[in-house]
Amino acid sequence: MWSFSDYAKAQHEAHFASDMTDEQLKAAWLLLFGSDPISFIAIGARNDDDDFRIAYEAFKRGLLHEENNINSYSRYYALKK
């Protein structure tokens, strides 16, 4: 099952997402991914490193709710309420 935990094992250079406030990250998440849960695979399929890094930073800061879906090989993520 693929998740952000797999991605976290790799080291990455600094990105503008790391300088964003929590509120900016939440707003960016809503603009990019909406309010419905989205799979890790769908986030990665966008082929946009900036989108992925924003999602990863939100996950790293604990802003996302992570859930399992037994019908998918990927975890699903949504903003915490």
C-alpha cells in the first residue's frame, strides 16, 4: 500500500512549501485537491512536483487525515476538520 510514509524515507532539497504557513498549506490543498479524500496514487499521478510537495508538507505537519481503503492499493488523504 503506497503512502506518504514511503516518500518520507527519501531526503529532498528545500522547497517553497516548507516556508508556507499551515493556513497557506490548507488553502493550497483545497485549491489543488478539494475537500474530498484523494488517493496517494492520484496525488502522484499529477506529474507536478510542486503539487506533490505541498501535499507532502501538509502531511508532514499533521494537517491531513489518512485513511485506508480496502479497495485500493493506496491510502487516501483529506484535510483534518
